Amino acid sequence: MQFPDGESFADVTFQDLALTGADLGGRELVKCIIKNAKLDETRWSKTRLEDCVFENCDLTRANFASLALRDVAFKNCKLMGIDFSVTAKLPTMTFVDCNMRYVSFVGTSMKKASFKNCGLQEANFIDIDLTGAKLEDCNFNGANFDHCTLLNAKFTSAAGLFIDPAKNKVKGMNVPLEAAVLLASSFGIKVIGYELEE
């Protein structure tokens, strides 16, 4: 199924779209649901999404330059390799059960963002504000955090998480025991009663 003609849509459900590499720029979608769509390498320049939900979609390497995202939810989606740094300012998003390997969040504000059960391996978080964010049950193996504001962020049950407090603002941040031990280990400190797996 192809995207229907038109530039503005409200309260519409789109299913089974097959739009690999398509140009989806210049549109406005409000309270729309996009399900089971193949949207890899699509381009979204100057499109506006508000109160929209993506479910079971493949958006691998999509180009989000100048895409406005307001209260957009991604559920069970492939978002690999997306650069969220180029979206319009102040995006508000939630992510649940998403594959987000190699994504980049650079120089943006995502206060109180929500990530649940996502694979964020080798993701880049650089100069981003995640104050009050919830990042629950996520895999951060190889992820890079540099010059981030993580005040009161909650990394509940995070795997592979390493955040250097010398390079990030971390007051009030919540991390699992494993992450705290990994940090201590990086300074040559051994935590009694807890051995890291080799």
C-alpha cells in the first residue's frame, strides 16, 4: 500500500504501507496510527507529527531532518541508525520495545522522555538534556554518554550502562547496582560482594 494523496491527515490509521526510500516530507499528521509499515530510508523533511503512534514499523535509517515530533510514540519499531539530532526543536517521544542500535541524540532537549525495553546498543547521547527521563529495561552496551544532563533520570534495570560522572551532569540519577559497580571498576575500585563477569 502506498501513502494516499494529500498533505494533512487527522485520526487516520495507515496499515501495511510499503514505502522504502519514499519522500514523506511536507505533510501533517495528527492523531494518526501507522501500523506494520516498511518505512526504511524514508525522508520526512518539514513533516509534522502530533499525537501519532507507530506500531511494528521498520524505520531503519530514515531521514528525520526537520521532522517535528510532538507526543509521538514508537512501539515495537526498528529505528536503527536514525539521527534524531536533526529533528525540529523540542521533540517529545516515547519508545517501547524498539530496536534503536546506532541511533544518535545530539544537542537536543528530551526532558522526561520515556524508553522502555529498548535496544540502544552503540547509541550516541551527546550534549542532550534527559532531565527526569525514564529509561527502563534498556540495553546500553557500547552506548556513549558525553556532556549530557541526566538530572533525576531513571535507568531502571539497565544493562551494559556506563556513564562517566566527570563528563555528564548526574545529580539524582538512578542506576542499577551493575552500572554502579562498572563505574567503580573503571576507577580500579572493587565492590565487596559483587564481582563483574569477565
